[in-house]
Amino acid sequence: MDLSELDLKGVSNLESFSGIIPLFPLSTVVFFPNTLLPLHIFEPRYKQMVNDVLNTEKIIGMALLKPGWGDSYYGNPEVFDTVGMGRIVSSESYGDGRINIVLYGLKRVRIIDIVEELPYRLARVDIVNDLHGSQEDTLRVRIGELINRWNLLTHDTEKSHRIKINTNLSLDSLTDALGTLIFSNVFDKQTLLEEPSVEKRAEILIRDLETRLEIISITSSKRTEIIKKRHLN
């Protein structure tokens, strides 16, 4: 789903935000601001959670479960303190109670304490605002250069690995969107989520892109050597 398909008027308005949100913990999801997250809700306690928030602020906190969560999933296993807070911008209910929702990412938030445990956790949170710096334009340009190089080096047979993103976004939005796209490891994503400095987030992504380019350059050189040897033989 594309942002253009949704009515986002007023979605980011937090003037009356209560400071308390329900937590939806998952082991495979880290949720960033200004991104969309589709979810299929089928577990009873989280179906209740969604129905409850649809009648209030429509806000949910997506929390990453810490390692070892499997032994106590149906209780309340530990989650990382920094979570992605989003607002429901689309919902569809089924006759059996299952619900499809789409969240729009609002802010990073940090859990202060848990105010209610059952049937789902309610947490008191503080909003984590982005810290901006003077080098953001330079870093944004550098990210754009690296993405262009990556896409040029990616062969036609590997089109799905190309990075499709609007590099003209502000650096805060660009880093969050890019982290969602290129990091497959949830703990790498969590590290990015926990970093309030926009410039430091950009530096993390630049290092990752530079490493990827170094690897693909070596792979490409070896491929060329192999092709040359085959022709010689």
C-alpha cells in the first residue's frame, strides 16, 4: 500500500496525546516513523486491543521482543524499551473477529513504565524527538550517491535487490525508510530505532551501504575473472 492511497490528514496530530499506549510485541517487526505497517490481528487479546484503540486515539506501540521470549509469549515477555508508535489509518474486520489494520508511523517513544498488564500491556511513554545537526544535507547527498552506485552495480537478473527510495526526502525520513528497506536483521533495525541523532543514523546506514558496495565490487570482479577464463579455454 502506498501513502498516496490513504487519507493522512491530521494523522500526526499529537496535541491531545494521553502519553499511554497499548503495546503490540512481535519478534520480527521494528516500526519506524513515516512508514506504513500492515498487520493481521488474530490473537484474542490483540483483537480486543485494536477494538479498544479504534474507539480512542487509534495509537499502538510496536515493541520488539527480547531474545528468549518464546518461553513466556502468552504471558508478558520482555521487550526493548524504545518502540515505534503508530496510528491506525485503515482497518477491516472479518466475521470471526480477525482484523486487518495499517499503521502509520508517528514517533519513536521510550517506555517509562507499564501501567496495566492484562489482557494486553498499557505503557506510559515519552516521545523521543529527533536530534538534528549541521551536516544533514551532506549526509543525505552521500546516501543518494551510494544508492545510485548500488543500483548501477546490481545486474538485471537481480533487479529485486535494487533500492527504490526517494532520496530527496528529509534525512530523518530517509534514514527511517532506508532502515526499513535494507536491514533484514531486526536487531540492526532496533539499533537504528534507538538512535535519536539523525546524523548518527545516517552514518550507520552509510557504513552499511559502503560495505555492501565493497562486497558487490569484489563479487563482480571475480565474476569477470571467471568469464574471461572460460573464454580463454
